[in-house]
Amino acid sequence: MNVTDGTNALLEESLHAGRLSCPVCRGALRPWGNARERVVRFRGVADRKVRPRRARCADCRRTHVLLPDWMVRRRAYAAPVILEAIAAHVAGKGYRRIALLLGLPETTVRDWLRAFRRNTSPPHAAARISSGPPNPIRSEGHNPEERTGHDRHLWHRSGQRIRLGP
């Protein structure tokens, strides 16, 4: 897993100690190798290769991929890029204009916005944007290594947020 060093050590410690629970049955998750390597795209910086940690439940024997909080399951772009597009949409911009502003393919942005609308009812749309984790990539440097405050969270592929440590 190619996240910050603090997250790697804390994740490994939590997995070996059995402090992470399975989102299906609440059993203890144990180390189970790594998921396939994937390339995550950040806007304005080089793509980043990541190999997320895989864990297996000691009780139900299901395996789970543990993603850092800046990754979104089944998406090639990092979460801050997607959140930027969704925030622009909530502000009233259309997918073509957003794609042009962000320098992304129109079809990619359109698909993100469709998924967002499908999974969010209109009264809660703005709340969902504001209640999510803050953008871990600062606009000055766009460097994922300079993140602060969210190094102790991972997102499970089911969408459940997993907190590591205190």
C-alpha cells in the first residue's frame, strides 16, 4: 500500500492486533495480502500507483480491500478530483462546463454526476458535500503526501469509513 508511512504502520498494527472489524459480520479483520495494483489520477500532478491492503474476516472468511480515504472504489480518479466536480455541479454548473474547467473527459464527469444524483436525494445533496472529509490535497501543491488530519481513516469498498487508532 503506497499511502503515507504513518497510515501504513497504523494499518498493519491494527490488522495484526485484530482491531479492525468486518463490515458484514463485525468479526476481526486479519491481513490477507494486497489487492491488485491500480493507478489513481490526480488533477495537475503525476498519476500514482497504489496497491491497497487486503484483509480477511476471521469469522465469515470474506475478503475486503481497504482503501485510503483519498481513493474511491471503482474510480480511476482520486476522491478530491471527484468531489471538486460534484461541488461545481451542486453550485449549478453542467457536466460539460465542469469537464472543461477541470480538464477531464466529459463522459467521465457526466458518469460521476449521474452516480451522485442516483445515490443522493436533492434535499441532502449539499449536506453530503459539506459533511464529507475535507479535500486532502491542498490546491497549492496537489501533493498527496502533504495531507493532514485524515491519515487515520480508510474507506472500505462498501463505502463504510474505518477509523484507525484514537
